[in-house]
Amino acid sequence: KRSLTREELGTFAIQLAERTKASDPIPKAIQDIARSSNNPLLREALLDVYAEIKKESVNLDQAFSIRADVFPDAFRHIIRVGTAKGDPSDMLSKYGDRQLLTAENMAKVKGALIYPSVVLSLATAITILISYFVIPAMGHMYEALLDPKSGATLPWLTRGLLAFSNFLISIYGLITLGLLITAIVLFARWLRTDNGKDWFQRKSLNWPLIGKLIREFNAAHVIDLMAILAPVLTPTEFLREASAAALNVVYRETLDAIRESFRSGALNLTDATTPYARLFGDEFAAAVATGEQTGRLATQLGNYARLVDRRVQESTARLSKTVEPLTLIIAGIVIGLIVVAAYWPLFSLVGDLANKK
């Protein structure tokens, strides 16, 4: 394990904030947390950071940067901005809360998708097993029961199922299955590359059922981070920091575009954010406008981030209620068609034999 989970990072940030509020110097707080931590990776990283802090002319964010594999850019930026303003405890506490909430939302989204994935995978495995072992035996039985003199034929659904089963157990079917598995493995490996991650992140925003949920999740993350940084940074600066901490490449590029428009003086912050209502929500530009006009931009961003967080939770609940029955319906239809195709001609053939006798 070479990285902290969001829960671990958020908990550490909150602990560091609490110790800093208690007037403990940050180096001492880091050393105490390292000694008391049961997480070997966090303890090792904090001791490395503490050793770096003891060197002369090393800032806190520079010390944390030696363990960039453990502490992400956003955390180091919070440390840098907070220490430059004198007291990073409030920003660290808010950052920790955001990490915990993001982890909770991610767990809910993944949990909503695990159930249909398991059901569909199980249905696929059952279908393949039936096609390999059950359907061929039933096909031989059909041939034995079918009277060629009568001219009777099997139903088209049964013939299709037998053809599919015969293809699977043939050499061509085995080759096709092997190629399919190889393609899936290679595609999964490609998704771990930078190009694969960018492609996945772009496409996921437009997926049916969960695309809107993913957009709301990413919007809540970056908007809350902007709300944390807005009291101590200019819009150009907190847009840059939020871009660096974005979880999706589209949001990173969008925040960079907003920052460039605002920095060049071509647009104010409200007008610069207006074209991106699809990514941030229809009310985002209004919240920014209210914040600019009242001088309470951080408060407006924080309130809007909490609103989007509630929408994420509601969308996740709706997703679970929608996907679970839909998955059962799809699996039931597939397996039901196989059962009907397999047993329908059997009853018909047995009935014909009984009538003849």
C-alpha cells in the first residue's frame, strides 16, 4: 500500500488542525501524530516530513512534497496557503471534512453500482455454464425425441439457443471467448494509463443514469475547495488550486479556462462561469454573482457546495432504487428466455409421443 485513503487523509488533516488549534507547533504535531499512529505508511511519511522540516530554509509544503506519493497536491497547497496566512487549522479542518465527505459519496456511488455488477456477472456466468454443459445434452435429447418422418421442427428460439451453444463449444467459440477475455484485460490495463483515465473521466460525465450524478459529485468537490480557499486567496489563485485538486480532467480544463478568462480581464467571474452550468449546476453562476456583489464569495460557494452535496446523496439513493430492479429485470429476462427455449420443445415433444401411444 503506497497511498492513503481519503478517510485516512481527511482524518489526519482534522487531527493536525485540532493540534494546531491547541497551540501546538505544526512540526511537533506532526511528530506526535507519527508516534501515535498505527498506520505504517502514514507514520513513515510523517517521520520523513518531520526530518525534512528540521532542515534549515525548508517550508512546510516543501517538506510534505518529499512524500508526494502520500500527500496530494491539494493538501500541500492548503498547508502552503494556511501557513502563509498564519493559521492553517481552519483550512485543514475544512479540507479534512471535505475528504471524508468525498470518500462517503464515492463509497455510496460504488455501492450503488456493485449490486448490478454482481448480479449481471452472475447471470453471465450462469448463461455460459448452461450453454457449455446443459444445452448440448438437451440438444442430443431433442434429436432422439424428434421424429424426422413427421417433419416437426424445434421452435426458432430453441434453434437459436442450440446454435449459440454449439458455437461456444466449438474451436471458433473458444477462440472468440479467449480473445474477448484478452481484450477486457488489455482494456482494463489501458484504463490505468493517463490516456485511459482521461478518456474514462470524459466519457463518464455523459453516461446514462449516472452521468448527472458524476457531474454533481465532481462539482461539489471543486466548489467546496474553492470555498475553503476563497477567504485567503484571489479568484485567480483559488481557481488554480481547485483545478490542481480536481478529480476529473474536464473540470480541470474548465477551471483553467475560467481562470484564464478572468485573469485576462475579458470577463468577470460570474460571466466566466456562466457557460458551464452543465458541469456546475444552473444555480452556480447566481451563487458566484451574489458572492461578488455582497463580498461574501466564500460563504456563497460553501452554501452552494453543501446544496450540491445533498443532491449527490439524493441522486445516489435514486440510482440504487432504479438500478437494482432494472438489473433484476434484465437478468430475469435473459435467464427466463434460456429456460423457456430449453424446456418448451421438451414438453411439446413428450406430449406428441404420449398422443401417438
